[in-house]
Amino acid sequence: QVQLVESGGGLVQPGGSLRLSCATSGILFNIYNMNWYRQGPEKQRELVAAITTGGSTNYADSVKGRFTISRDNAKNTVYLQMNSLKPEDTAVYYCNAKRDPVWGSGDYWGQGTQVTVSS
């Protein structure tokens, strides 16, 4: 059974930091590209950060320089370090695992973790 379990969300003041974690099980983590998405109130889900199986990263323009995605293949876990948080970062953050197409198809989601940035 595939599971993606996010943690680390919460309430933080503007300018603060949070570190999200996504622990996976039931997949061969090394062959999955990992992504963080978010969906704010009355907004569409958007891609925030991505990291490939090889460690290449990509970020939404709105978070460049503030967020860092990383992965620990030994722990089957992906992280999102979020610094200099702004109220507009408030959203439910979702972890997504997409199998590298070289290895076939596979697409899994976590249940989401709430991040609220407010004073």
C-alpha cells in the first residue's frame, strides 16, 4: 500500500519559517520525481517545488529564493524548507510522487498539511 504522509505544517508569523516533510512508503522512492503543490483558499492547486530522481530542482517564481526542496533517498522522504513566509503562502500543501517516465507510470498524493501565515 502506497502512503505519502506530510507533516510540519502549522501557524507561523510573517517572516517565519517552517519545514515540511513527506514520508513515503510502498514505492521505490529512488525512481520517483517528487513535488510539492499547494492550494490556497479559493485558488487552484499550483506546483510550488519539484525535485527529480537525479536531484535537479525547480521552483515557482513566487517562492524562488525562499523555499528549498530536498530529498533523502535513504529515508524515502522529501522536504520543503520554507523561509521568509508571507500571508500569501497560506495554503494546504500536498506532497506528490510521480514515477520517472523511464520506469513507467505512477502518480500518488498525500493528504495535505495546512500552512497558515498570519500575525
